[in-house]
Amino acid sequence: MVGLRGLKDWLIRREYARITRALATTPPQKLLARGRRDVLKAFHRAARQVPAYKRLLAERGVDPADVTTIEQFHQRVPIVDKHAVFASSELAELCTGGRIDDVASFHTSSGRSGVYSFGVATRRDLRRAAIGVEYLLDRNFDIFSRKTLLINCNAMGVKVPTRTLAVAETSVRANAVLALVRTLGGQFDQFILNGESPFLKKLIEDGVEAGLRWKDMLVHVVTGGEFLAENYRSYIAHLLGIDPDKPEGGMIGFNMGLSELSLSIFCESAETIRIRRAAGQDRRLRCALFGQGVDTCPELMQYHPSETYVESIPDPSGSPQLVVSMLDRGLKIPLIRYNTGDTVETMTFEDLRTVLARCGCESLLPGLHLPLGIIWGKKRPAGGTAAGSISQMEVKEALYRDFDLAGRLTGNFRIEPGDGRTVILVQGRPGAEIGPDVADRLGDTLRTYVDQDVEIRMLAYRDFPYGIEHNYEQKNQYASPAT
């Protein structure tokens, strides 16, 4: 049995090496051209095989036979969102063949918007997803060379498919994770902690307070679910004893996916992390990548155009909205031109090459010829930060810049309109000292990122009015609707 397992792992590694060679040698424009070809095929498959989509196209007056070029696809195929898709159709009607009897797994979104979206997967889908997950983990963490335990801290039963890794499913139970790490610390070469950022902050801080020596182990972090500040990475790296500029000693990576689409649409690598961190220190590079007047770096990740066709479509205010079409021919719910509600711009690999060369940063160019997403979160201030447009991006960067300050706070806050100025309510950790000096310190740091008058109110853990107890089952809402 050991010999068979070794042969299987060798075959998997050989396949992943082939994929890497292809992505590193295929001309970038050829990869994009394949995506444009495949999205037309994906559209016609969905139009034939998905009852709800066939009905939606008929209601919108779209004849699939009239869509034969990528230009016609952009002009005629409707953009949809979770309300148009999931609020108006039975789940079975959204599936290929109008049936769910071959589905092996169901999962849901958080439902924070008031509408639940759903992901479904057949056993074939799960195997395909496992290949993608393992490829990314091996590229970033060498999982086939190191004995690895993946600890899945995601809530709501979110699974991480894998065929080869040992996985612990703990959900959002920090005590269970810490018990596992204490017990198994000497049995694995490395740990990968996967979960959403507020919970991982609490988990790692709890471990430090409990005397767990994170710094004596090789620990990686994979997180996503909301905008991640670069200073968050620096703070978590500080707690774990990681040098964020040397990922071989431990890497904190960001990922972006949606439950109804894929666990990973955009993903960081050690190379994109270096670019984002360099942009944070180099104003010329930052402006060349992200635009004039940008003081807070958005997330920068690559995506696979053979798996996902990505568009960036301006909304009525001109803000670029992420529209995604999934290309895998076997997907049970093949969503086409799906608006995720995220503000994302795209950049080709060649454009990145040009920008880096112009800024004298050619050495930062990634090895894989993949296009990139510039991810601003749910709302991007136009042309920097104008009065009244403070976003969670600036607040998070300020909150995590001062490590002592970050350690006194849960990471939860709420931006509210005040009487002539913006008010930011900030929640302290249980038992933490959060006197007036703490608000002054955060205010001083925030002025590094925004140029306007802001009132900061530090609140004890149980005085925070928006969810006293963190259950980590739903995402934080960092801004009141009026803002």
C-alpha cells in the first residue's frame, strides 16, 4: 500500500509540474484567447442544458444562436446576480439537466445580503476542485515535500476538497484548533490554517496568550472572505514569528472565492505578495499599478483564464464590478456573466510586465503568465479618499499598523455618518484596556491614509452595539447602510 500511495503522489506531482510549465511558457495572450473561446462554449452549454437559464434568456429576448463571437457575448448576454438567479428559480432548475439526484455536496453563502446563494457539486466536481486546491497549496507551501496538516477553520460547513492532505475540520472553535496544534505539533512538518481573517486573528492571539509557541513551528495562513489589509498580514506574521518577505519560512496568503462559484477565483502567490508589499513602500509603483491618489493598496491576485472568464464592468457610478463566467464543462450550476458585487479591475500579465519595467522592478514579475485581479472590496472611493468616503480599507490598514493597538481590538468596527464628520465605532477585545489614548493613537494612524476629520469611539467588548459576541458565522458589516 505504501508503494501505491507513493506512486499516486508521484503521478500527481508530475501532473502539477506539467501545469506549471504550461502556465510559465504559454504566451499570456494565448491563455486569454483560450478563455474567450471557452466562454462561448460555456454559454451555449448553459443555454441548452439549464432550464432556468434557458427561461431567463427567453425572458430577456436573447437567442443563443445569435451569440457566436466574443463581441456578441459582451453585447447580448445578460449580466445576472444572486437575486436574478437564486431568488427566482428552484435550485434544481439552475442545475444542468434540471436535476439534483447526482449532487454529492450542497453549500450556501452567508445570507448577509438577505438572499442565499447555493453551490452544488457532483463527485466529479469535488475531484476537480481537489486538483485545483492541491495545485495551489503545493505551489505555495510544498505540500508534497512536507508532511502537512490543513486545519479548516471555516464556518458554515465549508469544506476544503483534497485527495492527499490530512485535514482537521474544526469550524470556528479556537480551543479545538489550539488543542490539535499542541497535540500534533511534533507530528507534522507544517500546519496550514485556513479560515476567515477575524477568526484567525482571535485564534492566533488566543494561542499566544495560552503560551503556544507558534514561532517554534512552520505555520502558514490562508484567508479571505473580505478585504485584507497589508498591515493585517504584517500583524499576523509578527504573532507567528514569520518574516512576510520570506515566505519559505511561513506564508500568509489571501484568497478570493464565492460559495456559488468556486473556493478560489483569485489567489495570491509569494510573487504577488512581494509586488503588493513593494507598492505599499514605493509611491511611484503604487500609482502605476493602482492609479493616482491611491494611498491604500488593494489586493493583487492572479487567476486562471482557462477556469474562469473574468470581466470588469463599470456600474452606473463608474465603479468596476466583477462579472464572472465559469468555464468547466462539467459544472452542475454553470453561472454565466455573474455579478459578484465586488469591485475588481483586471490587468493582463503583459501590462504588469510593462508597469514593473517602467518602475525598475522587473525582478518582481511572477513566473506564471496569468492575468491579475486588482480587488478593492465592495466599494472603491473614486480617485483617492474624498470627504465622507472613508472605506474599510483605510480603517483596517490603520488598525493593524500599530501591533500593540491591534492586539487590544477584535478587529470589528463600524463606520457611521456623524454630525458633520464620520464616526468610527471600534470594539475592544475582552478585558483589554482601551482608554482615550487608544482612540488618539488610532486617529493619528488613520490620518496617514485619509485627510479628513474623523471621530473615533473606542468601546469595551460588551458595549459594542453591532453584535456583542462574535460567533464568526457571518461576515462583519463594517459600514452602516447610510454610509
